[in-house]
Amino acid sequence: MKLFRLLGRSIRDAFKSVFRNFSLSLASISSVTITLLIVAISMVLSYNIENISTLIKKDFSIVVFVENSATNDEVKTIEKKIKNMDNIDSCVYENKEQVAEAWKKSSDTFKVIIESWDKNENPLADTFSIKVKNIENIKETAEQIKKIEKVSLVRYGEGIIEQLLSVLEVIEKFLIGMVIALILVTIFLVSNTIKITIFSRRKEIEIMRLVGASNSNIRMPFVIEGLFLGFLGSVVPILATIYGYSALYNFVHLDNISPFLQLAAPTPFIYIISLILLLIGTIVGMFGSAGSVRKYLKI
Amino acid sequence: MELIRIKDLEKKYKTGVTAIYDFDLKVKKGDFIFVIGASGSGKSTLIRMLYREEKPTKGSIIIGGVDVAKLRNRKVYKLRRKLGIVFQDFKLLPKLTVYENVAFALEILGLPRDEIRKKSMNALNLVGLKNKAKNYPDQLSGGEQQRVAIARAIVNDPKLLLCDEPTGNLDPETSWEIMQVLEEINKLGTTIIMATHDKEMVNRMKKRVILIDAGRLKQDYAKGTYTHEIV
């Protein structure tokens, strides 16, 4: 009962103090807001780049050409062997007639050329188009397939794919590093602002001590106030993420330029980011003020 | 009945200054004691040790059976809840009303609201400021602010009230009013120890007077007047 009364009073005092020290509260809230906005933007950015790189990776495939001398049974054996490998996501077989049809459809030039062939003269090969599960191991998988009998050629975009992968990796690492750095900056900025706010209230803390407030008596309203300020500070960034990103997603269509340039779907992504922002705001607020008050307590 | 017993007390600051040494004192329940002495004689240090803002380097201060000198920082609040303190600069919170300033000392104890209300209004009534409960400290005169501080100090019915030059910022007439309030509180049974400079007032009150000179207890006058020249 007593504990609830104390908690209730701490909450009431925290609210009162937010309004009575309004300019200081506003300073804390806006520093939380600004840094969290930047964090939100960088999270959105890195998630989208991640998304684009996944789309690009998904598009890579291994093309396997089968020797012309292979019989139907041998083709089936090859297919079986490929499908038994670890890294295989899908494996589609097309015989040379199907390949020719596909090529005809893809361009008029090819159409004219292919139609000039005799029926039995098709120089194309039977092929397997293979998607792998893990793009990093595409090289090993390709080598394995090469060893299968009656496989003449294996192509997977050698050279380009390695370069692209390393570029994407660098970008991803950079963005993750940036998000972490920004979160650290947020923690630093917010706890510093709170430190200044509390510095201006050290007299209050001193008086609390003199009239017999225990350390937890003193700390509690400040911690609740920190939580409250952090919460208020994260409201704008959260709204900006939810509405801003949804609007961006609806109005910007980069996939006209390239099929890979797609914005990631807003849900549940924006809600996850909102939750992260809320947690950063409140936790940093709480611990920032708890840590700053500690300096003025005699422990 | 003995409320305070100070034995062999010594306080040496880290700077090497010895503020108090060889100090022994007994205080009975219900006493009203003036502690006088020149600036820097150690009277403030003594008061500050009594509410354990300073920790003695030697000796013991036993208040109501507890050795305050051995109290750990984290436990100091237990002592503070049993005594009231009044300062020269009032130490009121400017953003709280008079009532809130007084009630503050009870709220941290987790008392029920009705009880807080009753006790706070009683304390304000005792110092004659019931009608200013809703004002803020800066709307009051110095004497009134000090009376609020006294109300806050006594709201929890402490056995002991410590005053560190409570009239130092006030004119003689207002000081005298404050003394009347303190006298009233003393009559209700609270022991009062007050450090002061005000020689005239001390002589007028005719209470026990302790003279500290250069960190030592120099004189202990049972009743009232003292003749020593102090600066």
C-alpha cells in the first residue's frame, strides 16, 4: 500500500516536473526527437538496401548446359544429382526446343534467326536453370555441378557476382555500423541533455535528502520523468516512420527504373522500427536520468 | 532523559583543518540550546555532524540510542526523518507551493493523503501561515519563508530540531518572531539546538548557551546571558 502510494506520488511528481520545468523538458524531448529521427531514417535506409541486395541475390542463377549426346535417362540422372545437392533452391529443366521458343519470344532478331534453322539443326543445348539458397556458396555449387557426367558447361556470372557480393557486403556493414553509431550518439546526446536538466535541479535533490528522502525516494520521480520524456520524444519519429514511410511507399515507384529498386513493404517493418524507437527513447531516458541523479546522491 | 550524548568528538577536514576537537556534550530532552561562536569556530560543523552531513573523524554522537557518527551514507535518511532542520537560506523549493513544500517531507514517507493534509495544515497553523498555503515561496517575505521552513522541519513531529543560523538573513524584529515560534515548538516538547551569531537575542531568551571557540567547547552557560566577546 505504502509502496503504491510512493509510486503514485513519483508518477505525479514526474508529470508535474515535466510541466513546471517546461523549457528544460522541451530541450530533452527535442534532442530525443531529432536523434531518433536520424536513427529512424538510417534504419529505413539500411533495411531497404538490404532488401534490394536480397532481390539482386535472388535473381542470380546457375545455368547448366547438357552435352548433346546425353540420353533422356542421363538427363534425368543429372537432374536428380543436382536436386540432391545442399545449396539448391530450385532447378528447372528446359530441352533445346523450349530454349529456342523462349529465345524467339525474347527478341525479333532471335526469332528470325531461329526460324531459319532446320528442325533437327537446333544448335542449342538442353539446360537447367538453377537458383541457389545461399549466394555466397554459388561458386562451390557450380564446381560440383561441373563434375557431373555429361554436363558440358556451367555458367553463373563468374567475376561479376563476386564483385557485387563484396560491394553489397561493404554497404551492409557500413549501414549497420552507422545505425549502431547513431544509437550510441542518441544515448550520449540524450543522457547529456538530461544531465544538464538534472544539474539545474541539484538543489531540489539536496533538499530532498535533507528532509529525509532515501536514495530510491529521490531517484524514482527522476527515472519516471526520464521515461516520460523519452516516450514523448519518440512520438514524432514514430509517426514520421509510420505515415512518412507508408506515403513514400505508395507514391514512389522506383521499380520503373529497375526491377531491383523496390521499396520494402511497410508492414510489419514500420511497426518493428517504431517499437525499436520507442524502446531506445524510453530506456535511454530512464537510464540517462537514473545515472545523472546518481551523481548527486551520497551512496 | 538524555537525548544526545557527544563523546570525544573530532572533525578534521581533508584540507587538514581541524574544525572540532575534544568535544563532549550532553543534551536533555526538551532542552533549548544556543550554540554560539565566531565565524569559523566550528559551530556549523557541529550542527552538520548532528544531521550527519559531515562524518566525524573520531568520537561518537549518540542521538536517541543510535550512533550517528557510524551511520552509513545510504542510511542517513533514517536519521533525517527523525529530526527537523532549519537553515539560514530557508532551502524551500521555489516551484512548489507553501503547502507542497511542507507536505513534501511527509510524502516521501508514504503516508496516506488525509494524514499528510492534516499534519501539514497543523504545522502551517503553528507557524501562523495557514492562509498562505497556496502561495509560492517568492510571494512571501523572508520571515514568512523561514516559518514555512520551520513548518516543514516540524511536520513529522521530530524529537530534535536543528537550526543553523535561522535568523541570519532576517531583521531583528522578524528574528524575534521566529524565536517566538521556536519557543512555542520547544514548549510542545521538541528539543532545539540552534547555532547563531545574534548575541542580543541569545541574552534575551535566557536559555542554555554553549560557546565554541576554535573548535573547542569553551563555556556552557546554564541560563542565558553570556559576556564573551565574539566576532
